[in-house]
Amino acid sequence: MPVVSNELIKLGVFDDLRAIGTINTTGVTWRQPDGKPLATLPMITDPGIVTLTLGQDKLATVILDTLRRECPSVRVIFSQRVAGIELGAGKVTLMTSNNHNFEDYFFTSKFVVGCDGANSAVRRACMIPFEGFTWTNYRFTAADVEYDFTEHCSFPEANFVVDPENWAVIAKTGKENVWRVCYGILSELEVVHASANRLVGERPELSPDHASVVERSKTRISAYIKPANKDGVMDYKLRRISPYFAHQRCAATYRKGNVLLAGDAAHSNNPVGGLGLTGGLLDAVVVGNVLVRHLTKGEPDELVTKAMEARRNIWVNLTNPVSQANFKRLHATDSAVESERLGFFERLNGKDNLAFVKTLGGFANLLPDTFES
């Protein structure tokens, strides 16, 4: 998103990301299961700002390489599990362990920032409730598929397939032809209606063992390729696949003592629209800026609290409702959602579509204050 690209430019990592990412010039397209476009949200950016389509793993690699190259005082230690946290007056002591030597390790600092995912051990050690709900009616499946959806199906970089059962997110993850195909399964057993070619009969409580997930994916992924294919090339390679339950949850507070939360440790939402990674990156921008101001420039501690409250308010009042609307727009069949979806697509397809897109704000409202000095 442009709001993220702008911050990555400031941090000096955007050029490296651009070298391995794909520039999204078309925006996002909603489609029928047969590939027919329903509507497109065009990409509108400021001069000099582009939006990249890039896998999170590639983003993490570039950031890690930048830290090693430009920040020699930073130590990155892997394979450490948080085992306990002790809050002190103006400091935090963190206890970790690993499975290699069975030793316990202790780190003491003024602040600890928990960025350890939706199952955050930092958040739980601080006894901070993770409020909201989990989408237990769907088990999401994220697959990395090696296939040229652009060449063989005329898909641009980012696509939403709209259907009550066979919905999906299909997006390119970088310059190479590896696409993220994310879909929902309702159970372990998929049945294809021969007459309607629809996937039904799913139950989420059955075991998501890897072999079953891979076997089911053959039917599911092919269901997105075959109807839209234009040249008979339908063979693909499955690189990775993982099922999981998605959440709409938020920490009751992003600060307890000198422990701060960011990213999925602070908030978790479904993947439709990419607002999870976006929110986490913008959290990092704010946390970094406000800690620099407090720790190196002596600005008051209250500024840190204000920044954490601001990030939580953005998720609660903006990210969460937009994220839920994005997901429901893909599959829900109740009359209210269908009416909203129809109206949304009509506005995108209408003569005033660019004016309508501009009213959406380009997601700049996800970062109303960077808390830069």
C-alpha cells in the first residue's frame, strides 16, 4: 500500500524490496469463480510512490540483511522461546530458553517490544487479554503456488474470487511466478458437485493433517485455474501450504509497564486485504519513532503511552471493520452484505469511480500520525 511504501522509502529499504517485488499498477480485482472480472479497485498513488506485491518472507529477508549491513550494534538471535517476563521500575527482564542446550537466558532492558505473533508469549506472560473472536467456521489455507496466472489466466497481481464456497485470494508474491492462493475450507472432506462444480461438505473440526491438506488442494487450486485458463497450460507446482484459523482479536492494551505490543501480537485479523502485515509495519514505524524520541531525546514517557493508544484505536475503529467487510464481501450471502457488495462494485464500475476511490483515502488513514520528531 502507498502508506507503507512511503515509510519503507524513509527507512532506506524500498529500493532493495523493489528489486525483488512486482509493482502493482492495476490495484485489486474481484472475480467470479470462472475468472470473469466483477470490479477493480484501481491503484492511485502519489508521484514517486509505487505499491509492491511481495511475499512477507522476502520482506523479512531484506530487513534482516539491512540490519546486518547497516546496524552492527544489533544482535539477531533465533531459536529463543519466551519463558517469562518480570516488570520492574523502568525496566523489563525477559527470560528465554531453547531446545538445544536446555539453558535459560535473561535479558534486561528499559523496554521490550512483543512482536511474536497472534500466539504471543510476551502478551500472555503479561496477562493481557486478546479480545475479539476467531473465524471457527472457516479454516483458512495459505498455499504458495508456482504458476503464471498472468500468462495463462490473464490475472493481474492481486485478485479476490467471490463465491459462497469457492472464494479465494490470489496474489503474486514477487518477480518470480509464485502466487499466494488463500482459500477457506469448511472441513477435511471436499466434494465437488459434478453439475455445479462447487466445493461443499466441509467441517472445520476434523484433523488438518498435512497429507490431507495437500490432497484437497489439488481440487481447490485447480478450481481457480481451469475456468479462467486460456491456453491449456494448467500444471502448477505447490511450494508450500499451511492451514490455520484466522482471528479478529485485539490486545486489551498495547502497553503494560515497559512492555509494548505490535503486529499480530497486538492485533490479528483475517488475511483478505493484507491489513495484517500492513498494520504490523505501521506499528513498527510508530514504535521505532516514539522510542527514539523518548530514549535518545528525553521526551516524556507519556508520549509512548499516547502512541500505543493511537495504534490500538486505529485497529479497533478502522482496520477491524474494514478487514471484516473485505472478508464478508468475498463469501457472505446474507442480504445486507450482498447489498453492500453490489453497491460497492457499482461504484467501482461507475463513471465516478476515481472520485469514489479517492474517498477511500488510499489507506493513508491507517497512519494518521507517524510520531516522528
